[in-house]
Amino acid sequence: MMEHTDIQRINSNQVMSAVTIHNQTVYVSGQVPDSTRQDISGQTQEVLTKIDQLLKLAGTDKSRLLSAQLFVKNLEDFQTVNQIWIHWLQGQGTPARATIQADLVNPDWLIEIAVIAAQA
């Protein structure tokens, strides 16, 4: 398959790329926690840290978020996730967002987050 030079991919494997960049738009794939023993607070903070790191690799940051999709396993965790999200975005513009209750691929994952951002 021919690679398009106007599309940049970061941390790719046979299934997906962690980040895809096209037309100065950064697409971050759904990020999940590595440590499944943590509660929703720990898992959410870990995922947001991963997103910060991937955005930095792509030459942008959370102040440039356009859209976010949050997949939460348990609706009871919604308020906790929102509080962490608000703290994480403090002082930044808020992106368009959807929050979906979902059965995630790994039953120990409590959250998965995907974002889209403009390049800085």
C-alpha cells in the first residue's frame, strides 16, 4: 500500500496509529489505561496524561482541542470523570464532546478517550 506524504502517522502498528495528522488536524485514537487495577479516577488521569503526551508529539496541546469522545463503562462514574475533565481543561477552551456508555474491549478498562485537535 502506498503511503500518502500529506498524512503523518505516529506510533503505528498493523491495526492503527495512535495519532494521524492531516491538513493540520491531529486525530488521537482512543486511549485506554495501562494500569487496570486503578479506579476510575486513576484510569482517567492516566488516559489524559497519555493524550497530553501524544498531542505534544503531534506539535499541539489540549488548548487546541476541537472534539472529544469519552467512552465510560459505568454511568455511575460520569460525575467523577467530568470533575477530572474540568480540572484537566482548566483555563482552556472546551471542545465539542460526546460521552457514551460502552462495554470496552478489555472488561477492566473503565474509560477510553479519543480526541481531535488543531495543530499549533
